Amino acid sequence: MKAGIHPDYREVVFHDVTSDFKFLTRSTMAGGSKETVKWEDGNEYPLVKIEISSASHPFYTGKHKIVDTSGRIDKFQRRYAR
């Protein structure tokens, strides 16, 4: 592999904000806003906030709930209102 052309591959904590579920994994993402979080092992890792994960997705939970994060449902209803 060429040196200097690949992104850093490091440990990152992903935080599902809808279900308050966090998990530690490796990723090339550095974190959206330079936030860090102290993990169970005492180390600090970059934090990446996400809206849907296996803890909140209907396929994995078996519960149907509507997650409207950016007003998509309201926009659809206004567009196709009769």
C-alpha cells in the first residue's frame, strides 16, 4: 500500500441518540464535531452521533416507530395534501 493516501483507521464510539445506545468499533470516521467520550475501559475515543442503529431500527427491534429527523413526513404531507 502507498503511504499517506489512506485515512486513519481507529477506534470510535458510535452513539444512537434515539435509544441512547453506544458501541465501540473501528472506523475511518473521526467524529462529526470533535467530541470525545470516556469509554468503560477508561480511555477517551472520538464520538460519532447517529440516529438509527440496530438498537432502534424496526427490523431488529420488532417494533414499528416513525423516526422523523428532518421533517420529511411534514414535507410529504404538505406536498400531497388535498
